[in-house]
Amino acid sequence: MTHTINIEGIKLYAYHGCLDEEAKIGGNYIVDVYMQTDFTEAAKTDDLSKTIDYCAIYGICKKEMAVRSKLIEQVCERMFNEIRSEFKTISHLHVKLTKLLPPINGDVEKVSVEIKD
């Protein structure tokens, strides 16, 4: 049996990017986190400590997004590594970081990076 917990559409404002303007005015980002874990015990006992706490995942994403980076690849890797470090019961992890309206010479809605294991 596979148990999956998805936290999708975490909306955060941050100051990532290679341009000086991005460090000053910032932009909107969306984080999606997909996790496989065994929550059989949590389902039976209704005990939060037996599963992944959504608030803790949100907190990790918010904390890592607050640390400025030029590349969203670095931010995504920090989130991935921190989640992996904090929650040993996750068997498979997938983190997606999306930057909305990137400053590209063209009409681009979003760019994203993903890390999966």
C-alpha cells in the first residue's frame, strides 16, 4: 500500500533572482511538496505524531524561502534537504518550486524546478 501526502500551492513572497531588482522588489512563488510515507498508524490512532505535520513542512518552506539566493535551484535543494533531514519516515520526496512572472524578455507565466527521489 502506498500512502501519499501532498501539500500543494504554498504561496510565498521572496527575493530570489540574479537581477538586483529582484532582490529589492521580490516576487511570488509557489511550492508543492509530495511525500510518500507510511501513515497506517496515524490513520488508526488519529495521532498527528505518527504522520507528517503539514505545518512543519510549511515552516521549512517558509524558512528556506526567506534566505535569498540567485537561483531557485538552490532554494529548492535547501527545502528538499531540510525536509529529508527532519522527516526520516518519508520514503519518497518531491519538491517543486515555481517562480511566477519571471523577468524574462518575453511573455512567460512561470518557471519551475523540481527535485525528486
